[in-house]
Amino acid sequence: MEKAKEVFKLTEEESATVSQLTFTPHRVGIDCSFFEDFALRGIRVDRVEPGFVSCTFKVPPRLTDRSGKLATGAIANLVDEVGGAVVYVEGLPMNVSVDMSISFLSSANLNDELEITGKVLGRKGGYAGTSVLVKNKATGEIIAEGRHSLFGKHTSKM
């Protein structure tokens, strides 16, 4: 247990950075939540088509690990958000993630520009499957590939 505590112990600099974070209460439907602002600030949507979305994202310092690489949790978040966005239907509630599988093939460094593409693999009833690819825009190297399953029970409009 002591080893685990040591791994998660913050340095003085990290502790000072965390203590400076401020956020206002989230107004649902009006403002971004703290999480959305923290994790998704800077993502740019380049192209949207039915069943497809393409985004660009520059790796910010707030989402890197201690070695300066994009944290694997941040990659998982991008797969979750882009996978959810590609099946979103305006006016209906968001779908919930049922399952995600991510292959981490490489890493991204601070300030690398990433290209993130998501596409719908299929739908059956309220269930949808998506594929999300995260690539280094400059080199074309694949950083991660994710499969994402979502479910949404939407009432019929009939």
C-alpha cells in the first residue's frame, strides 16, 4: 500500500498547480462542465458527415503524463467523446458507453497535432458500434485505435 501511495503522491509543484484550479458550477445545457472544458478544450471539428466525424487536436500540457506523453486516459477520453459524437442525434439524449476496447500503438508528445476520425460501424435498435482512429497528423503514425459500443433507449416519435 505504501508503494501505491508513493506513486500517486504529488510534487509540491503539482500540488500548487492543482490548488490554483478554479471552476464555477456547471449550468446543464448552457455551459461546458469542468470535465468537458478540461479534457476537450482545443479540439477542432474539421468534417462531419452522417456516420463520420474528423477532428484535430493539439496535445496540451494538462493532458500529458510525467514523461511529457499524451496520457493513455486522455486517449481513452478522446475515443469515448468522438465515438459518442459520431452517433449523436440532435434532440435526443446522449447514448451511454457500454464497452470500449483501445489498442495503444504509439505515443504522442506535447504539442503534437493529432487527427482523430470516428465512424459508425453499425446500428441495431438502440445499440451502436463505432471505430475511432487517433493519428499523428504530421507523420501519419497511428497512436491508437478504439472500438466503442454505445446504447441509447430513445422513445419512439410515432
